[in-house]
Amino acid sequence: MTELHREAFDYIPNMRRLRAVIAVAEAGSVMRAAETLHLSQPAVTRAVRDLEKELGLALFERHRSGMLCTTAGKIVLHRFRRALQQLGDAEAALARMQPAGHSERLTQRLSHRQLTVLVAIADLHNEPQAAKRLGLTQPAVSGNLRDLENLLGVSLFLRTQRGMLATDCGAVLIRYAKVALRELALVSDDLSAWQGEVRGRVVIGTLPLSSSLLVPQAVDALLRELPGLHVTILEGTYDALFESLRHGDIDILIGALRQAGTSEDTVQQRLFHDRLAVAVRRGHPLMQYASLSLSDLLDARWIAPRHGTPARVSFEQEFRSADLAPPEVEVESGNLSTIRTLLLDSDRVTLVSPHQVFFEVQSGQLALLPIKLTGTLRPIGITTRTDDSPTHALKVLQRILLELGERMASPGLPSHS
């Protein structure tokens, strides 16, 4: 295998080349591909040759009987086909929503520039900002959006005082476009992994329960195994991160699993079950007791998650399981740093996962009261897209998470490694 430089895999996706490569692979020859695409043979040959030159790789073996994909070609085609599948799904969804529109043959008419403009406006809600991100002029951005809307026969954005907001049709196309663009971006990552040098980026969405121990340990192990990788960790609400996952903005969501709120295009996998514990500062007056029950803490100064969150439901369930009415709450917060400071500076108490305060308990800052709780166990796990084709790096991360989950499911807390 020829040694390749990283920059050899940097390429600007071009939809014409993408379709040409797929057509040649499926037809087995330039001539038949040209007939399928209604293009000249020189145009198809040039499209394939230009992409091979840009990547620094041979995508096909040329034989008298036709053209066969090389290993590199199969890797590239895998992502190209997945990208086109997303655009095909967008075409079908738009046709259902707007039968009078012009979404037919969408995969043959869209340009990469139009997709990037669409996504930039969706992210920034503003044409000037989108132009700045893409290195284009504002008229170029406006023109591309106008061409795209004319091509589809539908409006994709509403101009409001809050900026440009996606219409229903726009939101559908944006979601599929983001995943398609992500697939095209992963071509470079897959080729690097094939060459034995893992590069690229893994984007992790993490919920509060997993951000203190599980995710940091998993990322640490991942980077020890794949030191060339870059990792981005995003925290947020479940709803926001879940939509980011569906849009391809993040690769994996880690945290408490939901019985509701999932969709057909995502899949959950449990890592372990977690049970809450009562945390206080070291030296808290309640620590003098060898045994306690929740009824002993009804008049305590409670910190609890915000109303309407699943964490608050778990908080109240603990008391109802003990046939008690949930206590009055002094402070509502879901931020671990805020909760930790409030505990350290007072005699407040809170219900928290032992994994969330693992290091604080180890260092002696906080302590867990001797109370056996009987509320429901909370499943902690990962959520991914159903049709995802994970990169090598993401597969390694999933394996590491499963291994950590087995350790965390064992009696006692895991030791930091």
C-alpha cells in the first residue's frame, strides 16, 4: 500500500464527480455510465480522473473488459452512496409534503454549494454571517438560496425579526442535507483509517449524568488508542442534543436513555443502570448517623433538578417509592458545578448519581449519606442514528463505552484509570 500524506485526502466534494464515480462503479464502464448520466464519455472520464487526482488515489482498475473499484474506490463509494441516499430521502419527504413542488430528481440537480449555503443559513439564521462562514459574498449566498428555492418550487426560510427561520420544507431538507454533508466529510477519515492513521473528529453529545465520569474516561481511553483523533464534547439538554444527533451535527449521544422522545431514525443501547444517592458536604451534621431514611430528610434544604425534566421526575419518584410526598425544594439546578458549590457552602442536600460526584467523594469534598433508596433504576447508554455507518474511531469509542459500562454496572464505584 502506497504511503499517502494527510493532505492527499483533502478534497472539495463535487456532486458531478460524485455521480460520475457512482455511475461508473455501477455500470462497470465509462461508456455505459455516460449513457446513464446523459453525458459525453470525455466528461465522465474527466470527472473520475479529477477526483482521483484530488484524492491522490486510484479509484478504479482499468481493464479491457471494464472498470473495477479499488479498495480505496469502495471506501469512497460507500460514503458517496450514503450521501446520495440522504438526498433521495429528502426528495421523497418533500414530495409528500409539497406534491405541487419540483423535488423530483433532486439528487441530480443539487449542488454542493447550495447544500452548504442552506446549512450555513440554517445554523446562523443570517445571510451575511453565512457568507462570512463560507468565504462568499452575501449576493452569492442569496443567489444560491434563491436558485435552490426556485429549483424546488418551495420556500425554505421565513425572514423574521429573529432572523431567517426554516419553513417546514426547509427543516426537512436541512436535516437530510446535514447528514449528507457529514457523509461526504467522512471520506477523508475513512481513507486515513484504511491507511492505518486515524484522523478526523468525533463529536460527542453528553448529558449531565455522563459528563463527570463516563465520558471523560471514555475519551481518555479513546485518545490513548487513537492519538491522531480530535474529540469535541458538547453538553446541552436532551432535546437539543437529540436533534443535533438526527441532523448529523454530533456522532453519538451519551447519557440517560429515554422511553419517549426517540424516533425511528435513532437507536438506543444501554450501558448500565444507575441509582441515585444523597450527597452532602463532608462534615455535614447528618453524617453523624449510621443509618438514615428519606423521611429523616423531608425538612432538609434540598437542591433538585428543574421542574419538567426527567431528572426531576426521578427525584420525586424516590420519595413516592417510600410513600412520602416530595419535599419542598430550596434551589432548582441541573448544573453539577453549581450544585457542588451550593453543597460545599451549606448544609444543603441533593439526590445525585454517585458517578456524577465520584471525584468529589474520592477527594473528601462530598459524602454520600447512608440511605438506601428504592426508586426506579435509570438506564444510562448511548443513542446513535439507526442508519449510521460509524467510522473506525466511532466504533472504537462504542467498544470502550461498552467496556466501561460493564465496570460501572458492577457493585461499587469504578476506580479511575
